[in-house]
Amino acid sequence: MFLRYMSVFFLSMVPLLELRGAIPIAVGLGIEPVHAVIVCAIGNLVPVPFIYFFARKFLVWGLDKKYLWNTWLDGMQEEAPEGSEIDMAGLKTIFAKALEELDDMSGAKVGDKTMMDAVIPASAAIAAYPGESEAELFTLAAQAAEEGAENSKNFACAL
């Protein structure tokens, strides 16, 4: 019986499940409804001091952290031309700027066993492409990224 009480006590701490899920489960496990409400209410209150004292510190810490995807897209946006049309030189420019922004933020290089092992070869393939076909450009970039990711399996993590 103690294990049942402890189970619903911990279940009541789980976000979204909390009391609305833990109390019916407790009753289903054979715990008296009054006891279920008391145990679940106490369990639901346990995380409150941790949230109160540490949530702000965690959120403040995360304010200056950028996500890699946003960094990459921001770099592209900075170099994107006005209007709805873009030529091959424009494509190469926005991908180069996106790589530059990622490189400035992460500092990772090929061989560090990060996503840059795929992004750098793909960006190099885009920069070196001599043709005018977007489909061919993106196919070559995807192949270079895939090869870079595959090659990274042999690297030892440097970070």
C-alpha cells in the first residue's frame, strides 16, 4: 500500500498530470478518495519552492543563449535581398552569412563532432557551385552535408 501512496505522490508532481490525473489514478489503485486528495495535494505542492526560487535564475541564464537554428536563420535574413526573387549569387551570399553567424556563435569546426561537420561542407559546396540550377545546388549541398555527417562518425569528440 505504501508503494501506491508514493506512486501517486510522485505522479502529482508531474506537470499537466498533477491532481487531475493523480487523484483518479490513486482511487483506481484502491486508495481512499480523501487520502488520495491529501497525498496528491501535498505532492503537488512539493515542487513549488524549487520553482519559486530557481525558475527566475534559469530563465535569466537562458536570456543570452541563442538557438543554433535561429542563429542560422538570422544570418540568412540579414543578407536576404528585398523582394521575392533571388539569383544564384544571392543564394550563395545568404548561405555564407548564415555559416558565418553559426561559426561566430559556436566556434565549432569540422572534426568537433557537431552539426558543423555537416553544415560546413554543405556551405562549401554551395559556395563552389558554378552552375545556375537551384535544384542541382541544393542536391550537391545535401550530398556534401550527408558526407560530412557520415565522416563525423570516425571523429573523436573534441568539445
